[in-house]
Amino acid sequence: MPQPHLSPEPSAEPAESLRDLVQGHRLDAAQEWLETYPPHVTADELARMDAVDAGVAFRLLDKDRALTVFEELEPVDQQQILEGLRDRSFLDLVEGMDPDDRARMLKEAPAKVVKRVLAGLSPNERRMTSALLGYPEGSVGRHMTPEVVALPQDLTVEQALRTVRAKGADAETVYTLPVVDSGRRLTGIVELRELVLNPPETLVSKLVVTEPASGYATDSAEAAARLMRETNDLNLPVVDSEDRLVGLFTIDDAVEVIEAADTEDVARQAGAAPWAGHYMAASVWQLARYRALWLSLLLVAATFTVGVTRAFEATLEQVASLALFIPMLIGAGGNAGAQAATHVYALWQSARCAARTC
């Protein structure tokens, strides 16, 4: 029996970086590198490179692999790649993206790029993308996929599977299948597993999970993602104000939302502004700009320490050994403050989860 081909360990550091190969004009070796490592490793390597080198490397990818790698990139890195592509390559790439990934990229793009992308899309893709961009920023509507296989509630298992086969190729996921009534209002969900394991003549209505966890399109994406973590759902049905199905919030997007929210929280707790791109690709001036304000505020706060020390200068002159305790007290105060902030944040998250808003 032939052994399956195993990709290199994702955690393994490439022997020679893609950036070195491109800068050394060793394009054959660079192409071999791109064919060797999985898409998420390639995306991370592209994010570390400047615009010119990343554009050269990206053009070495074949069409299908290029789309997979492109969707692994952060929006700021996607824009960097797009700026180096010619019109036909540009349009082919954005046409092949999932609508939710495309909307997330356009959220941070300049107006001229948004106009150029929308003008080049097919009518159906343009309609779906425009609809997602119409939802508030940070809402579930911006992150959901509108490409969903919805099943009428009066089907049999055989008819439902026939519908999945006919429409599933155009959907982002078919593992969770929303069930709707004649007005497309959500009545429940059924898992693909249940359809496969039950007899063909079984009615879908007997397999439906009624009153599933769901969210409104205008709800916070972070709240919906944390709800999915609480309920262990792979996909969350998204409805409009009249409970009509408009899309699915998938687990991969939920993980990205939680990761982005937690990264922002950690950055702010550390006294720095959140950084959208790859840290290794940022210039010294960019890093300084993102941290200068917070460092200035901390510097002002530190002057109060000097004021306190000066107020007790006479006492310190009498008992000089007291000065030895100043660093200890400052460090203890900082540690106590960090612990208190972390504890309060944890209690706040627990309260949100208890109220089913996380």
C-alpha cells in the first residue's frame, strides 16, 4: 500500500527562507520552496517580506494554490499582494475568494481599490459582497458566508442529499444545513451526518434540531464567536431582524475573530496599540508610532514616582537604607496591578459567558 505524502511539520523552520531565495534571484529554488511547504507557512513567509519580494514570490504560485495562500493572509498583507498584480490576475484572484473573506479584505482597503474590485466581479459575487459590506463593521454580517445550502423542512433525507449534491459545490460548508420554511425563516438545523446515517425515506423534519443557537447579522462578531465556543458549534446560523436566514458564521472565521480580539486586548494591557500586519515586516518608524503615545503616557505617570520620592527626600537622607526598598515597592505595585487587571478581565469574561453574551 503506498504511503501518504506528508507535508513538512508546520512548526519546522524552513532551512532557507523564501525571502533569501527571491532576493538572490533563485526563482527555481523559490518555486520548489513554495511547492514544498503548506499554504499557512507560505502565507506567514510572505507576510514577513516587503511588497516587491512578496509580489515576485506570489506570482510563482499556480492559480489554485495562490488563492488558498491568499486567503490565509491578513487583509493588510492581501492589499500588498494585490497592488503588485496586473488587472487580469487581480480580478481572477478576488473573483475566486469566498464573499466573507473578500469583504474582510475590502474593509481596510482604500476606496479606489474597493471600487476596482467590485467593478470587476461577476453580478452574483458583486451582490453578495456588497450585501456583506452593508452590515456594521465588527458585526457577524461582515464575517458570515452567504453561500449556504438551506433545506425546506418538508423534504425527505433522499431529497435533501440530492439538494446538497446539486448546490454544495457553491457553498463554503455543508456540514451544518439550516432548515427553513416557505418564507426562508430559520426553523432549525440538521447535520450532514444525520442525513447520511438515516434511511432515505426519513423526513428531515424528524431530524431537525429546533431552536439552535443563532445570531442576528448585526450582532457583534466577537460575541457570536464566543457563543460558538460556549456551545461547541461548528457553524452558527445568522438571521435578519425577521428571522430569515442570511448566512452561516463558520468556525474558521470565529477562531480568527477571537484571536484578533484577544490579541488587541493583550496589546492594550501591555500599553501598546494593536498592530494589524506582521510584526517582523514592520519598520522601526511604524513600531515607534504605534507605541510612542502609550510610552509617553507611562512616562508622565512615572514622574509621579519622582514626586513621591522627592517629598520624602529628608527622611531618606536620615535613613539611607530605606532607598533600597524603593525598587521592591515599585515592582510589587506593578505586579499587583497586573494581577488585579487580569483577574478583573477574567471575571468580566465569566460574567459575559454566564449571561450568554460572550
